[in-house]
Amino acid sequence: MPRRPKQETHKGVFQRVKNSGVWWIRYTDEKGRRVTAKVGKYSAAVSVYEARTQAIRVGQLLPPTGRRGTKFSVIVDDAIKFSKNNHRAAKDFKQRVSLLLPVFKDRVADSITPIELQEWMDDTAEEREWSGGTRNRVKSSLSTVFREAMRAGKVTTNPVRLVRRFKESLGRVRFLSDEEEAAIRQAAVAPISGRTKRSAEYLEKHGHSSLYQLDLALHAGMRKSEQFTTTWDQVDLKRGFIYLNMTKNGSDRFVQLNSVAREVLKRLKAEHDRLELPADSTLFHGERGEPIKDPKKWFSTALELAGVKGVSWHVLRHTFASRLVMAGVDLRTVQELMGHKSIAMTARYAHLAPKHQLDALEMLVKPGSVPVQSGRKMATGNKKAKKVQREQSLELFVNQ
């Protein structure tokens, strides 16, 4: 009598087609889902089934899958490249987003939660003594990182949206007085030890670069990043404007030039042509044609010599706006000249225009009203008396 073939049986291992020689496994995974998988030989199917069920029993999956996705360091690198091509302040952007790399570098970007980012923001702000404005700029830069990653399909959400925005105080606007400006000008050209010596003949013929930088800042109101990255192919001296295709708020704008700014640029252009520099070179250069990227060195020295404190280069931009407002220019026009995205940013300078505010209050005075002066009523319709009173009120308001 012939021997019967050995019956191959094992829990969870089966053939869908009898005698096919192709074995399958069936088991319930750690989440309670029914899993069916094709393996092949009987022995292999038994081994895989045992391995899978054993892994589930100890709370592990085989093979280990981990959390798949794009690392945070990758989307930061992508955002830095994007910033170089689209932002003038790319260097500042890189510094801000790089602050998070020591903590989140190897993390999958999609696994980072708003709570983690909020805790990092609060701890770092306290440690570095950040102002509200600095916190918000870091938040904005980080949001750009995730936003660009979403556009590239590398993350599904932007957790920075749920990080709290810090309330900023408008604070006191610092601007230069006429006396401070004169002192800085004198200090900028004063001969001091260590400063590059320039002949009187050279200065008379070509001017002093530091004063040209100062004049353009005070009369055009550009940000430092704009002023020192603008190239000559963006300048239209004939029509009197500079076209900025990339600004801090992400839009382009035209910087209008007054007579002082035009004269400065004409002299700089003559120097540019003398050195035979290319059309895409920046506005400011040294005697040998090397580009000047930052005025910090000479400006900080001039401030120290002049004894002017609490001033950075950005104060020159505040000075530009403040002088416009004090000259009676309306805030809407100042907003356009400054390139502010919202009128709220320009409103910081409103207190510098008391006459403008008083004129607005005068709109409340009805024709024919009878103000009281020295215990007696002024005659209605007495235009001269009413004019005198308004002038006295204005003088008192301004001198307060």
C-alpha cells in the first residue's frame, strides 16, 4: 500500500489553490486589522508567520517601518535656496531658521507639532531676551519654511500657523535730530587712526562714499538690505526712480528720488563709469572697485566719535519717515514712500504731526459756535476773533 503524502498544516498558513505549492499567511496585526499575504514555499510561509506574530506579541513590527517622510533639515535647505532667489534679506532669514536645526534637524518635518514649536519659541525667546518683534520675525520665517515645503508636497500641514503671535508695542520711534546728523557727518570724514587715508584731491573729485550712503538713506528711505544690494540696472535717473523687484514684504516697488538723491546717484554713476564696472554692479564701491555691502564699520565709528547713542542704520529710515510727517505729508503718502505693506506700520509716526491732528479736531467745531473767552462771549460771526483763538490753541498744542 503506497505511503500517503505528508500533510503540511500550520496555524495561519494555507493554500488558496489546493496542491498549487503557493502558500499564504493570515494574521491579525497590532491594530486589529486582518492581514493576508502571499509568501511562496510552505517553510518560508511558516517562518514569516511566526516572525510576524512574535513581533506583534512584543509590540513591534517586522520589518521596522519607522516614520517615513522628509527631514526638517531638508525643507530648511529648500527654504534657504528659495529665500536667496526671492528675498533681499536672505542672510537674516537663514540665521533665523537655522536656530531650530540643533533641535529638529533629523526629525521628520510632518511629525513636528505646534506645541513643540511653541515651547521652543518661548524658551529661546526667554534665553536670548527677544523682543516681540524678533519673535514674530522668527515665526514668520519658520512659517515660510513649512509653506514652501507644502507647495513642494514634502509636508501636509504648516504647524507654525498655530504658534501664538506675540503682541508688539509700537514703542518710541527713534530718529535723528539736525544736530545729530551734522555731528555724524563731521565724524564720518574726520581723520582717525586706522582709517584708510584718502587724498584731499580724491575726495574733492570723487566725494566721500560714506556721506553718499548717508544721504541716500535719509532722502530715499530704503532699507539697508535694499540700498546695498540695488544694482545700476535698477536705477532710472532720467525718470527719477529705483525699481526694487524684491522687498522685505515680498512685493516689488518703485523708490522715488528727490533732487538730493538724484545728485548723489549721478556722482556715484560717474565713479562707477570711471572704474568701468559692469551694469549689474551695486551702487557703492571702494577706490579699487570692491563692493561695499555693509556700512556698519564706518557708521559705528562715526556714532562713537559724534557721541550719538541709541542709533542703528535703520534709524535713518525712521528719520526719513519722521521728517516727512513733520513736514505735513499725509500718512497714506508716507506709507507708499516707505513701502509699508499696511498703514498700521506707518501710524507709528502719526504723533509727529500735531498740526495735522489739530486740523482734524477743528472739523468738530460747528460754524456759528460761540466760544467763551475771559468770562465773556465772543460775537458770533466775528471771523477775526475766531481766527485768533484757533491760532492761540494751535500754539498752545504744539508747545505742549
